[in-house]
Amino acid sequence: MPKAIIAFVLSMALIFPGFQEPSGAYAAGCSVAGGQSGRLKHSGQVTHLQAKVCGKEIWRLIGKPKKPAKPIVKSKPQKPIRWKNEFSVIPDRPKIGSSKTENITPNEEINLTALAVRHVRNRMLLWYPAQVSFRPVKSRWTFSDGEDAEGDSISRSWSATGSYQAQLAVDYSVRYRILGRTGWILLPGNVTSRSAPMNLVVSKSSTQTGGKVVLVHWNCFQKPDSPSC
């Protein structure tokens, strides 16, 4: 009798392999940074220019639920909803703040500021609302004359006249969460976004003649002895 029970258990394990606990703790397609919340497995990955979030639902013993019904619209048909198990997002492009861009005299210092703030992207992972947060952590500057610098705010000057370009690169740290299911999960690595180049013109100051300007009430025909007449 015990042998028959053992044989029956082994046969059921072969017929229903889905009863076994799935291997791996994270969703396929992304890195190992993530976790599992209920039946939802999720993970994320950071590349040089974007962040990617993946998800997969694990169903055992019971069937997978039906997708939410599409809304009924009588006026015009809508496109079918396509539930995606992954998405990729990029951060906002940073901007440059400058105290001056034209009529910069040689050796005159100007202030350049990195305009980048923390922001969030909202997306859907399968039928779960998700968020990806980008936080600026480092600002790097490059200039057309070959110079570079680091910092959120820098000062720069040029000794020679001419037209120059400045460009800003900001590194963002990345976190994601599944609303109502997970807290914020920090992903390893940073995403980089570059600003549009800014043109800066260095020119010599105009030569001013001596003397002073005097405003008078009368013109020279009415009062010849007025100043400057």
C-alpha cells in the first residue's frame, strides 16, 4: 500500500509541475534588483540612457484572471488595450542657466548653473500603475575649447574673443515602485541625460569717448548760450 501511494504522488508531480514553487525571485528580462509582491514578480535595470522595469505574474492551482473589460464607447471605437509586461523611460533633458550669454568681455567670469530637478514618470506594468523616479546626483560640463568642469554651479571665463559652446550632462539615480504593492526600490547605476548646447559670445567692449551728456530745456536756436551750443 505505501508503494502505491508513493507512485501516485510521483505521477501527480509529473502531471502538474505547476504546483512547484517557481525558481528565481525576479521577473525575467531585467536585472536582479527587484522582488515579488504576491503573485507579481518585478525587477528593474538601468542602462546609460534609460531605465527599464519588468513584471511577470505567477499563477498556481487556479487559472489566470481575465483582463479587465474594455469600456463601452458608443460614439467611436477605441483601440484595443495592450497590456505590457515591461516599459522603458528616460529622464528629462537638463537645462543651463547663465548669468550672461552675449557681450562677454575677455577674462570676465560668468556663472553657469545646472537646471535639473527630481521628477517622476508614470507608467502601467501589466495592469498595475508604476512609477520611476529620477534624482540628479552629478553635473558635468564640457566646453568647445576643450575645458571641462564638475558641479551644480560653476564660474567660467575666456581670455580670447570668439564664440564658444557649453554643454551639461547630468547623472540621475533611479528608483521604481508598484503603487499599492511595493515601496521605492533603488536600481544600481545611473542614467545620463545631456542638455542642448549653449552658445556664448566673447567680444571686446566698445570704446567710449570722453565728455558728458547734458539735457537742456532750450534748443540752440531759442537760446544760443545754452550748454553745448
